[in-house]
Amino acid sequence: MKFLCVECDRQMQFEERQLPGDGTLAAAFRCPTCGRVVALLTNPMETQLVASLGVKIGGSTLPPQPMETVRGMVATGRDDAFDDGGETGEVRGPIWSSEARERLARVPNFVRGMVKRIYLDYARDRGIDEITPAVMDTARTELGLEGM
Amino acid sequence: MPLNIRTYRDLTEADRSGLVDQIVAQRRRVADRLATVRRVVAVLSGKGGVGKSFVTAGLARALARSGRAAGVLDADFNGPTAPQLLHLPVASCTSHDDVIEPLVSAEGVRCFSMAFLVEDGHPLAFRGPDTESFVWRGALEASALREFLADVAWGALDELLVDLPPGVQRFQELTELLPAPPAVLAVTIPTPESRDAVRRALRAAIDRKATPLGVVENMVDGPFAGSAADELAAEFGIPVLARVPFHPRDDVWEDIARSAL
């Protein structure tokens, strides 16, 4: 998928991704010559198709987690399918606000360990000391974590 | 006057949305993970109910008993049976930094299966829009196969047996993901119906440059009449590796493992 600014005859460049949380996705592309920005808006089915391929429009600054697609997408997962005891960041790292902990607790157990690790890696990567719901929201959009 | 629009292939600037790079990285990860696997063997038939999983498990157990490192990737996501056939209780899979550990049977077979992940008695269901799931479900299952290959710590294996579901779609996905075409072991029952289905699957495998090792005829002393294995062997110039009775002795698998793998 590429975008062409027909007027300038230039390939537009990915600028920003937004996930409104309703299963849709917005990706903005800017023309490097005239600065015009267009947004690609995908419907839930199109968003799901892209996610099903295990890729993220705009990429991700963190490496993929093992079985990220399966863990993020399976709706009938066993609660005890994964033992995430070996995850990093349990001893030292950012702390969780009580609101963030509550929100994390609502994530299905099948995927919770992975989601927790992603937020910890994200916060550690950016020198964030406390994970709050606002940090989670920003991370979700920046990392393209639809549904997490 | 139509607009003068360059084509997709004309646009060659770096793709900052990163999709192509991500696909390349996915393929590289599969290749890296399987670098310690001597051979991938796809067990296929194209036909349901002929005993692919039964043969896969029997062979894997025989390989392990003979001291060879064997793994089973249960690629039948909607009807996974490998754990039961390997006598593997379902347990939590340990997740490390960038891998998931397979479960290991008492005989030493390393296995990964959707049965470890999906709630007992429930179908494999995905999150997503309720309508038109046919559009993305196939892509999701292909991604699951990729993650089973790339994200499981298979380690050093002599043989990784991939237990395929009926049909050829999963086999085609497998060959697209692997760095080189797999070897193929075909399983049939004696009937002409099975022969015809396996013929199609073998043809698909050969079209994809896979190497057929031979054909195993299962359930030969039962109610099924026919000579599917002999006919397939003659047609494709491959050996009949074994004829497996309904209630085989364990040494049947040792014989096949010796001759085929």
C-alpha cells in the first residue's frame, strides 16, 4: 500500500497512526513536497485483515512478542495457556498506578502477561517511571495494539 | 483527460509504513528458528479421517525412542489431536523473552498444538468483526502457523513433523513460510476416494517443489477395499513405506521411521 500525491508526483510518507478503539484505524500520510496530509481510514474488517497478517501499518518500535498474533486474536484461549513467569521487568522497572493495574486486570488472562510485558518494555524504553491509563492509551496507539 | 498516475511499482522510495520490512522480518524469524532443524516433514493426505495425526504421532514416538530428536507441530488448528496421541497432558506453556517453550512428551517428543491454547470443548474462535470473517480468518490461521514455526523454541531437531489438516491450503501456507520446500509423507487408506484426494495433495506438493518420501497406507485390514497406496506409488514413482493395520504393533512405527526418515 502506497500513496501518491498526484499533483506533486511524489510518494507520500507515513506520518502517524491512530486507533480510536472501535476496531477502525486511521493512518496519515504526508506529501514531502507540498505537505498535504491524507488519512487512510479502514473499517473493522480491513483493520482486522491487516492485523491478521501480523503486521502494523507504520511499524512498531518494539520487537514483536512471541505468538503476538495468536495471543492477541484468539477469543477462546485457555486462562492458563501461558506461564509468563519468565517475563522481564518483574524485579525492577516502572511502577503501575492503581488505575492502570485495574485496567490490566480486565485484560483476559490468555493475553495479560504479554500485554503487561509490552507496556513495561514501552515505558522502560522511554524512561517512564509510572504506567498510568494515559501511558497505556499512548502506547496502544503508538504500537498499534488494537484490542489490547 | 485522465490523470497521470504512476504505478505501485514505480514508487520506489523507502516505505516508512514498514509493511514490506515486517513481512521480510517475519520470514527471517522462521528461517532463524528452524536453522537447527535438520528436516521438516509435512504429513499430508488431502483427505480427512485417514489417520495423519495417528501416523505422525507413531512416527515421532518411534524416532524419539530410537534416540533421534523429533518434534510435532500440530497444524490442525480446528481439530488438534497431537497431544492426546503423544500422551501429552495439556499444561501451561512457558513464555520467555522471545520464545514459547514446547511441551515435551515422556518419550522426548517436542510438541506444540492449538490444543494447548484453546479452552477445552470450545472451537478456535478469533476476536474481530462478526461479519465476513472469511475475509481474514484464513490470514489469521496462516499467521498462527507462522508463529508456531517461528516463536516455539524447537531447538535442535532431526525431524520436525508437521501434522496437516485435510486439504492442501495449510500445506501451501507452510511452503510459503519455510525457507525451503519440506519433505512430504503421504497418508492414505486403501479406497479409491482416498487415492484421488491424496493424488491431488501430492500433485500440489510436487508443484511446490516438495520432496515426496513415500506413502503410508493406513487401516489396511479393515473394511476399506482398494489399492490406493500401490497406485499412488506407481503413479508418482515413490515407495509404499508401510501398510498399517487397524491395531498396529509399536514396531510398525520403528520400521517406517527407519525406512522413511
